[in-house]
Amino acid sequence: MGHDAIISIRGLRNQFGPQVIHDRLDLDIYSGEVLGIVGGSGTGKSVLLRTILGLNKSAAGRIEIFGKARSEMTPEDAHAAERRWGVLFQDGALFSSLTVAQNIQVALKEHLHLPQRLMDEIAAIKIGLVGLPPEAGPKFPSELSGGMRKRAGLARALALDPEIVFLDEPTAGLDPIGASAFDELIKNLQATLGLTVFMVTHDLDSLYAICDRIAVLAEKKVLVTGTIDEMMTQEHPWIREYFHGPRGRAAMAAKSVPMRS
């Protein structure tokens, strides 16, 4: 994990009408880390992700992305920044009318000018990279299982060889075996490609398995950041209940049991 903040957030305020979601929120995302974002319902985990991406406009605060303030970006700057990240929304958020290969090629067509044959080759590489069989390429999202759609969405997120990947509840809806396999995939891709990963999740197993740091959203801000071990020492009621509750204890126990060969 590097020491450079590739995304830095200061004094962020998100508000929808009279409802304030975030107020004076600060957060740094460091190069090469896997950062897990957790919090109770209504704390705005996905809102934070969408604000960083520019899909929500904040009411106040400053977001620096790759060293440049979002508020100072020209459309060209924003377009260039988008080439440097990939996004996996819940359930993959694939275009239902396009095949898996065509979904992966959307970003290639938007940002690059490549011949179709080369785009087909890139799509095939990305499909293999996320552990899907070659025959997944010509299939439509409706023909895939939930786990395969997640992997197809991840392949699309990796289309442009991004520096950072944003994951919104990547293991939601998966059975324990599928969720564990997806965690392992993220871990291996992060190590192999040198990715920075920003992951919104409620899955304690994922936090234990792959996260370098965890940021807890509570009281309209990032209340605390730290490693999983540091989370276990926190006295805030929600943090303590979350990490020391039955699911937290089960995740900790699972981590401590060595895997069978």
C-alpha cells in the first residue's frame, strides 16, 4: 500500500432537500490499498461512492482526484479521470440488450478508437481475467447467474486497465461460497494488477478477507478509519455491535480456521 492519497475528501456535505446525509466528512484513499466502507442503513455509503464519481453533486466540500479538485476539472479533465477508474455497481448493472463482450466494449468505444477485432480480443482477455469461460462473451446478462453477472460487471470495470476500482456491495446476493470466491478474485486482481480498491460493503467476511483499512460512516461523517484489528478496539456503540456481534464473531472465527487443501 502506498502513502499517496489518490483521492482526498475534505469537508464533504451531501444533502437532499432538508435531509443531510454527510456533513464535514473527511477521507483519504491511498494508492494500492483495499478500503472497505461500512456503516448502518441510511449512512450514505453508496451516496459517498456516487459523489466521488460525480454522479451526485455535493452541497459543500472538496474532492481531489489524482491531485486535481473535482470542482476545477474541465469536461476534458473529468473524461480523462474516468479513464483511470472502473466501477462495479450492484448486480453488475450491465446493459441488458448487449452481450457480455459488448458490455465490456462500451468503455473502449467511449474512450479509445480501436478496430473491432482488437476490441473483441480485449473483451476476451477481460472475460478470462475474471474467471468466466470464453462462451460467456456472446451471452446476454439474462442468461447468466447472479455470480456470473458480477464477474461480467467486473470485467467491464477493468476494460480500460484502471488504477482504481469502485465496488458497490460486490458480494450482495451471493451465497457464501460464491461470495468467498469473489473476495478471492478481488484479492488476486488487486495484487496482480496493483489496483486501488474502494469497496462499499456490509459483508464482514469481505472485510476480514481482503481489506487493508476500513472506514466507518456514522453521525454523517467518517467516524474512524483503521485496520480490522483497530476496529475491534473501538468503543463506539455501533462499531462495537457490528464487529463484536454474532456475525462479527463468525467472520473472525472463519478467518482463524486454516483452509484445507
